[in-house]
Amino acid sequence: MIDADILQLDLTDLSWRIAARQISSSETVRAALTRLEQLENKLNAFITVLRDQATVAAKQADEEIARGKYRGPLHGVPVTIKDMFETAGVRTTGGSKILADWIPNTDADLVEKLRAAGAIIIGKTNLDEFGHGGTSTLSHFGPVHNPWDVERIAGGSSGGSAAAVAAGIGPLSYGTETGSSVRRPASYCGIVGFKPTFGIISRHGSFRGAWSQDHVGLFARSVKDISLGLDAVAGYDPRDPASVQQDKPAYAFRLEAKIKGMKIGVPRRFLDSVTPAVKEAFDAALKVLADAGCEIVNIDIPELRYAAMTSNMTSSAESTGINRRWFRERHQDYVPHVARGIAVGMTITASEYLTVQRARQRIREAVRSAYERVAIIASPTTSRVAPLLSEGLKGNSDDTHHASFNHSNMLRFPSMLGLPGCSLPIGFSPEGMPIGMQLIGAWFADQTVLNSALAYQSETDWHTKRPALAPG
Amino acid sequence: MNDNNRVAHRLAFLDGAAFSQADLESMAAEIEDNERIIAELEEFAQTTPWISLQVQPAGKKVGS
């Protein structure tokens, strides 16, 4: 099989071909690394490339599989991880100058689980510094570019991971989300991004953005691939205080496009700020779900008008606690915008933080009540397609400073409340940029979210589109 | 306390970290925004219980 064909395969296809020894892990990893190196000067999606380690690990995977020691669907598959996760013996920067040369002694829980599953980590992806941002332009290592148009942002903070999967550099990548850092870049890059319920995947060994909102999430091109990637890394970990006791994960086994009779709520009042192209694609996507047997209902949750500002204030205060020591000693080494954000966070008092948490509880109760009426809340993931790099940070148009019915509340409430959410591609704008829809479930209804997303993908082919990105 | 003094008081939390005048002005604007946000959230959440999570070990049961 030639390299270009290998890179067209999604995880599900790649996995069974490796298991059946139709293709080897070594040739798959070599193809992914070649693609990475051909595109890196256009995308800047990686901070560290693990060519030597990945080549050795792939050879070992081939030997194990040949001996009949098959570890499962990720065995021998090239994957990438955001440079937020500690990797023993390999530098872990968080996208920051502060840790530009830091080499941890231990692996993050995610990395331990990936290694146990036989996955081959080929690179560590670029991000906004320590996850502080929504553009992936706030990295010490420069901005990430969008594979659909390299003049545009990939979204953040897990932009390198999203860009890598969209560009065919491995079928699966892992990132983190505190505000919208998986769903937003997935939407901007035309791939699937999934963030499970808070506590499903351990955060041990990953940098904290804001401990009460931080999640590990993942990117792939199909929902089936997401479920396989989730099974490999979900599970209880006593080292993460938020980790929840759970059965052995079997999301892929239980995946079925069964949504007949399911109620999907659409909070229309929050969609006025959405661009016409996004609104048109979203309405068409709702029709697909309705034709598949869902009941689409309007749902009004006025308390959500406080969601973005509550999420933003929570992140701001909590990240200050985490960065306080580095900030005192080395604030000039932070990316300037990030340093200013941390500084402002340091001015939030304890009583103000507690007031914000009271507001968060009120929003949670309103959303809990909404999930007694619907199984899924759906909205466009972002109000517009990926902004141009030249638009700067304002391009994301997040209005987080006032209570309003602005769409940014839709983007921010799932992580603030720990809800499972999936962004999936639903079309393109007139300028050829991907548009995403997010499906948000109640706490621990991760399977429902995945099943509804699969039902949509079973009826459409948006997720099969690839950017025409030439090496250079 | 007038607005300027309030912002200056908050900037004192920065432990002497040095910022340019332009940075300080931008931060002062954000701090004022945050004060408006807190005022809005205070009103929104005034009937909501205060958070009261304690720190007992997870999984501990009565009598165990």
C-alpha cells in the first residue's frame, strides 16, 4: 500500500489492517511521519516530533502482532498528543518558554494508557501556552495554521492536535479542554472532537488550566474512531481527584446509530449572533436528525446567558492559583497576552470567586432541569468559521463580558458544567471552511452523545472530506 | 474608594511584577469589566446556596 492510501484510512480501517498484518505499523508510522515533515512548515502543528522513538516502537508493535500478542484497536497506530501531557524522557513544554527544555521523569496517565494499548506516539502538538486561549496563536513556538486555509487559525487551545488529524497526520489525537479547546478547533478544522463527562479520563500528569473545568478530549475523523480512542484511555485513576469509578469502557462496542424518538433541544435564543452560513448548515443538520427519527424541540434556558462570563471568571481565578509561583519568578517569559490574563486573574478575590461559583451552581440546576425534557442539546459549535490569522484574538468574537444571549455561552457551558460534548462537521461556508455542530448530553450520557453523532454521520459524508493541502 | 484607587489596589496583588503602561491600561480595563461581571453574577446568584463541598476521602461510608 502506498503512503497516500495509508493516510486516507481512518482509525477503524487502519486498525483491522494492522491486526490482519495487511499493512505494518512500521510503514504506517513512516507514512504519518513523512506527511508530518512535509507539512510542518505550513501548519506548525508540532512542538516535538518523536521520529526515532516512534520508529522503534512501531517495529516492536509489528513483532508483537506477529507473535500473536495483539493489544487492541490502537496497537501499532500512529497517534499524536497535545504538549500538555507529560512524557518520560521527552520534553513537555505546555507551549511555554518557561518549560521549553523541561524533560519529565514520568508519563501522564493518558500516555501510560496509550503505551499499554500499543499506540505509537509520533509527536507532541502545538497549543496556546498552558491551554490559555482559543486560537493556538498564543504559543511560544508560534501559531498553528488551519489545514483548510493556512491563512486562518486552527482554533485552540488544542489547535495542533486538530490540525494534525485534519491534515492526515495520524487518525487520532488527544488534547485538553477547559473552555472549548477541543470542540472549537474540531469545528474550525472539519473533524470530530469529543470531550467526555468530567472525570471519565484522568488528567494526572497533564498541566492544569483550571482544575474544576479541565478535561482530556480527543480528535478523529469519525465517531467510530472517537469511541475506539476513548475506550483506550477512559477509566478510574486515584491520582486524579476528579476521576470517577466506572466500568471497563466499552463505548465502541455499545455504539449504535439509534436515535428514533430521541428529543433534541435547540436553544434558539442563543443563535442570533451566528453567521448565515453556519445557521443554514445547522438547520440542514437538524433536518437530517429529524429525518432519522429525532424530535427537534425548542428549549429555553435563560440562565445560560451568564455561562460564558462565569466560565471565564472561573478559569481566570483558578489558573492564577496554578501559575502563581511561575508568574512571580518569570512573568516576562510568558506569552504577553497570557501574562496579562494571569495578572488580571490574580486580582480576583476569594469572595468574588465564591460568588462566581454560586452563579455556576444556579446555571447547573437550570441545565439539569433541561435534561429532564431532552436527551441532547444541539447548537452550532462556533458562531462562525475559523477566522483569519490577521483578525487577531478578536476574530473568535467571544463576548464573555456581559450577560447576553450571545452564542459564546453555548460554547462555554459544557466544560464549565462537565457535560459530554461532541463537535462534528456539518458543511462548509462559501469560502470553503468547515462548519461544526455540537451535541451536548447530560452528565454521564457520553454514549448517548456518541450514538446521536454516529446517527448523523451515518446519513452524511461531511466527515469524509479532506483539505487539499499540498506538501511544501 | 474611587475607580482609579480601586484598580490600583487590585494591581497591588501582582507582587511587583512589572508591566508596560499600555499593558497596565489594558489590564485596568479588564479589571473594571470583571467588577461589572461580579456585580451581575452577585445579583443573579443571590438566592443560590453557597458551595459547601468538604474534603473527606472519596468513597468513605458511615461506619467504615
